[in-house]
Amino acid sequence: MKKSLSLFVSILLVLVLALAGCSSKSSSTEEKSAGSKSSKSMLETVKERGTLKAGVNNSLPGFGYIDSDGKNSGFDVDIARAIAAGVLGDANAVEFRPLSATERFTAVQSKEVDVLVRNTTWTTNRDAEVGLSFAPVTFYDGQGIMVPKNSGIKTLKDLEGKTIGVETGTTTELNLADQMKAAGVNYTAQPYDNADAVIAAYESGSIDAWTTDKSGLVSRQSTLKDPEAHVILDATLSKEPLAPAVLDNDEKWKDAVSWIVYALIQAEEFGITSKNVDEFKTSDNPEIQRLLGVGDTNLGEQLGLPNDFAYQVIKQVGNYGEIYDRNLGPDTAFKLDRGQNALYKDGGLLYSIPFR
Amino acid sequence: MCFLAGLFFLRRGEEQLDKQTTSTPIWRNKKTVPIILQAAFVIVAGFALYFMITNMLYGLEQIGLTLGLDYLQLKASFPIAESLISYSPEDPYIRALLVGLLNTFKVSFFGIITASILGVIIGISRLSNNWLVNKLAVIYVEVFRNTPLLVQIFIWNFAVFLPMPKIQEALRIGPFYFSNRGTAIPWIQTHSNTGMWVIIIVVLAISAMVLYKLLMKKAIETGKSSYPFAASIASFIAGCVLLFIFTGSGPVHFTAPAVQNGTFVGGATLSIGFLSVLIALSIYTSTYIAEIVRGGIMGVPKGQTEAAKALGFKSSTSLRLIIFPQAVRIIIPPLTSQYLNLIKNSSLAMAVAYQDIVGVGNTVINQTGHTIETIFIMIAVYLFLSLATSLFMNLFNKKFQLVER
């Protein structure tokens, strides 16, 4: 008995020593990999893999949804395709991952997706604590509330005592609480795991109203059984700048994504579209030459992208205006006005940093 | 040559056997081998754990996240639809998680009670000689046991509760209201005298029990019954009536629900998420409990039934007094597993917008980015609820086992 005890103690000792040795060893490997982490950017990973993994919505018509051909389609999906065109030269080299509002950040943190283009609002907290980094805003939105037309609800005050559906894990959930408190309105918030569940509850009358970004309301209104029977209140509850997001601490990758978004905006400013981009290749304008990577300019190379990345983006996906019109513009069911999403020179907020 | 060498070794082996020495090699020693194997296992497991932890910490460091529980004190700022305690978006995350825990507890607690009642009834029905009752119980068990729980929850939510009338046109049956906002039932409401009532009721109950013991003792001594049970109950009721006359109010008020401006006022409102989960969980688990009860009853030797019959017991009385108490001993251990399953299955509540610990936890993760800490909190909650249930059931089990001589 005594013998086995001493044996056990000695084994324990060996174990402790082994663990201690292991810890000192692995801390040195940690340093090594910490040093190498800056050199291995997501940009390299994506190029080596040859495809881009993009986290998108699959249930928000106009932004991210599965169209009647079974393909991912929408404004956000086109932004993701533009990133693939810019980085890999092929707009179709995208692997789409449908994500719910609650899944999306974990998917970025765990590198399940390279970029998140899923009508995600840029906020301080997400930028800092959640570990994300945001590319330029692709869509300026604001939160609204949808109610049945015959409910007689016109303003926030009329929502006193009502039950309002929200999607969990969204900024709209938080804004609603803030705004209702400011307006002194008592209400019940009913959170749902996904937008489809909110709609199901709203259509059956289980909840009196529901809230999300106004573009989302317009988009989902078109899918209701009787779109005419519902109205979106005039009140705008918040600023919702929607932007593509990548993992924090990877400047190279963030720069690449950012400048692809800027290229979309800059192209519209110059009037370069997917149809006429080839004509612009011979342009004398040095600004256009720098954007398209012709002549002896190497802005693309500086970003770690192909020199003609902007050309590929515009040629394969189109400029910002084309993407907007294709998915949300006057020819679609949504007929969303450009509003804040017009170029700065047309009174909107879109402004590209100069390509120089 | 080889043969010779073999012979030589054989000889050596025999010599060693003869000597009965302790020189058995360490890898064949009966004492040391298990210890070495166990130590090896511990070392491998330790390394695996160590690797996983350092890997996690490294990954977190790479994306600039830090572990820590400080975030729990920050303002949650998201609303929760139903809560057992007062909660507003002004409260910290920790309170939001507590609300989630209590919601999980609420649905598990009532789920266990209804599942047990249903399970016992169905289990006994399966043994019934009545053909119809028997077959209905079989169909019930087979249908609900062999379909996924999540699907059942969805059916209750989307096919039963959502199509109910809107709250303005709520269906009224007696004091009950049914609508797709939820079901409202009459409920108790405490008032200023409730605390006093509770204390006095406890005192009355204890004195009634003492009276019962005294009278019973006297009855045994004298051989003449002085109706100990009736007397103690009567004394208890008399005390309550006196108290009612004295204070002019009962221990609690009952409030009936009503619909006002599109919301329920008074009574208690059960949300459709809660009802969907509660009913689905109860029915699903009751099928397993029914089979356990059936097995338990069939596990009691047939002689017991026959003996009871020979003594002239009605079949219901023999089931209640003879068969069931013995079956309980067989039933309790597997029953505990089913209770634990029910608690863990309640995490599916998220699918129908019932804000349990998983629902609230996911929102917290999404707002703060503290995935690992929050997941560990969820694990701790389920571990706590499960271990508490196990402990309680083990005590219960012990009590029943002791009755046996």
C-alpha cells in the first residue's frame, strides 16, 4: 500500500514536470507564431484558397436572399461578389454562408467566414469589444416600425401597451429600448431568433408591430400576404450604417476590402459602368488611370491586390449605382429611393477617398 | 543451435519461477501496470486539455479579445419579454442571465410535474385490460416518442397557438382567455396579510400533526378510535375559518384576467412560446416516463398481485397500496434521467422565442462578444439544475429504498 502510494506520488511529480516543461516550450512557440501572425493576412489565405467565404443573409429580399433560380442574390451578395472579383479576379469565386443575426459575429471570430456582408450595423461596441473591423459603409439606413394599416397607429406614442417584435442580437433591439424610454412609452418587446419567425408572428397578429431597418421593412413588406395592408411609420428610430465587417487586427485584409468598396463608389462618380469600362481603359485622365490600374500605376499592388482589381470589380459586378439599381432601384419590387445613399455630389453621403 | 538457445531460455525461466523472486518486469507486474496505464491516461488527457486551453487563449489573443467576467456588470440594454423577477433594459447582463435561468427553471419545473402526471396515467393505461384505453395509450406513446421534439414544439407554436384568435377577439371559456398573444388564467395575488397567513397556516399545520400523533397514540393505547385524522383536519380548518373571520380576507386574492386595450390585465398570462415548449416537453417526456412506469409495474412479482387479489383487494386499491409502492423503487433511477433530459431539452425553447438561459445567453454573446465566458455560464446553469435535480431524486430514492426490510 505504502509502495503504491509513493509510486503514485512520483508519477504525479513526473506529470507536473512534464507539464511545466511543456508550458515553457509552448510559450516560446507562441512568441514565434505571434511574430508571424502579422505576415499571414486573411488576404493571403483567401488568395491561396482561391475562393472567398462570405457570410450573408438568406432571407432578406433585395439584400441577401435565395432567388427563384436558387442562387444567392441581392445588394450585400453583390458587394461580396465585388470583393471576390477584386481579390481573385473572379466574381463567382464566392462561397456563401447564410448566417442568422446571432450567429454572424461568432462566424467572423472563428474565421468561418472571411468577410461578413449581412446588413450589419457598424457600432462602437462591435468595432471594439466584439473584435470586428468595418469597411466603409455600403448602405445608410435607419430603423423603422411596421404596423397594420387598420391599427390606427401613427406615431411612437400610439404604441403604448403594444407588443413589438424584434430580432435578437440586433442593434434594433437596443435602439427600440432606448427610443421608447426617451418617448416614455410602455411596451413589450418580443424577441425572435430569426426574421421569418417575427414575420410569422406579425402576420398572425400575435404581435402588434415589428421593427428592423427601414430597408428591411420595405424588403419584407413585399413578401407579406397583403403588402398593402401594412404601413411603415414615418419615425426613424436610429442611424443604421450597414457595412461589411472583417476580423480585427488584420489591416491588410481590411484595406483590401475597404478599397474595393471605394472603387465601387469612385467608379460611379467617374461614370464608369460595367458596359463602358473598356473604353475608359484608354482614358488620358490620370485619376481614372490610377483607379483602373493602367499605365505605370501600381495602387493595386500596394494593397496586395492585382493592379487591375478595380477594373475587374467594375467589369464583372458593376459600379455602386448599378448594384443599387439592380437590387433595390426603380425596376425592382422595392423601388427604394437613393436618398442618403446617393453620391455626395448628388446630396447623398457616399464619398470615396481619392485613389492616389 | 536455435533449439539449444530456446532450451536455455526455458531453463532460465524455470529457474526464475523456482526462486519466486520479485523480478517480474515492470510492464507485466499486476500492481504497477494499472498505475502506469492510469498515469499515462492522465498525462495524455492533461496534455490535450492544456493544448486546447492554450490554443483558445492564443486564438483569442490574435483577434484582440480578452477573457473576463467584468462585462456581466455592464448595462444589458435589451428587453426580455417575460420574467419571474423585475427586469428592465437598465439592468446589468448578470440580471438578464438570471432572468434566463429562472425562465429555464420555470419551464423545467412545470414540465417535470405535468410530464410525471401524464406519464403515470399513460403508463398505467398501457397495462389496462380495457382494449380502447390500452390501444390509445400505445398510439400516444408511439406517436410522440418517435417524432423529434423540435418538430413537436414547432407544431404547437405554429399550428396550434399562432392561428388562435387575436387578443382583441380572444376566445373566452369561463375565466380563461385564449389568443395568439398567449393564454390568460386566473392567478393568485399576494397582499399585506399574506405573510401573516403563511406563518399561521404553518403553525396550524404543525399543531394539527401533533394532535394527530397524540390521538393516534391514545387510540393505540386504549384500543378505541377517537378519529385522529378527522379531528386534526377539523382543527386545522376551524383555525383557518377563525382567522378568516378575524382578518376578513383569505391568504391570497384571486384575480381573473381581462382584456384591456389589447393587453391582458390581471391573472397570469402564459406566452405562446412558454406554452408550446411546456406542452411539447411534457408530452414528449411523458412517453418515456410511461414506458418506465409500465416497466416498473411489470417488474413487481406477479405473486404480489395474486396475493392482493386473494385477500380481496379491488384492483385499483391493490395497484395503489401494493404494486405501485414497490414499482416506485424500480422507477425512480431511470425517471431521474428523464427529468435531466427534460431540463436539457428545454434549451430548444429558443426556437419559439421563449427567453430561456440559451436565448438570453445568445443575445448576450451577440451584444458583448464574450462567447466563451457566456457559454460556460450556460453550461454551469444546466449543470447546477441537473445536479440539484439528481440530488433531490437521490434523497427521494433513499427514502423509498429504506422502507424495504
